[in-house]
Amino acid sequence: MRLARPRAARERESTVTLINIVFLMLIFFLVAGTLTPPLDGEVTLISTTDAERSEPPGALFVTRDGALRVKGAEVDAAGFVAQRRAQSEAPDSETLEITVAADRDLPASRLVDIVGALKAAGASKISIITERAGQ
């Protein structure tokens, strides 16, 4: 008569399979993580933390009260879009890009209303300028 081996010894799983899977995952993440080439070791990138702020050319500025300004003069949405269309190289073109620089204290609902007014006046693409937070 033969004695049966203990159940734990029969069903013990091999750790080699687990090691192979972990190794393959390691290789995968090493390859997938090198999508961008490394920077040249002899190049130090320019830092802009102390750079002077400059006004974006042709931008529509919105004050915290919701007033629209261009180069210090107050304008309305329709007048600004008409002026930009007239200054455009192709005034008959359907694409007119407007750049908006809004005050950070402007309520979001007011900014949405201004963007809607610019769209209604004929602007086809509206970009909002933001400031990257210091790191």
C-alpha cells in the first residue's frame, strides 16, 4: 500500500513562473519608459523664473470686472472680432483665431459668457492664455 503525499507538497506552485513574469514586466517598463530621448549632458536649459512678463501680441484682455480691453482701450466683443477680421490677411476666411488673457479673479461664468459672445460675433477658435504655476 502506498501512502499519499501531503496535499501541500502536490499543489505547491513554482516560483520560476512568477520570476519570469516579473522580469518580463521589468523589461517592458524599461522599454516603454524611454519614449523621449535623454537630454544632452552638456546642455543646461534656460530658466524663465526671472524673465520679464510680456504682453501676448493681439490678445484680448479681460479684467476682473469683465471689461474687455485691447492695448488699454475698452472694446466690446463684436467690435473686437470685426476689427480683427478687418486686420486679417484673409478677411473673407471663416477661421478667425482670438487669444484671450483673462484675470484670475474673473468669475468662470463671466468668462464663459465672453467666449460665447466672441463665438456669436464670428470667432472660430478661441484660446485662453494661462500662467504656469511656479514649481
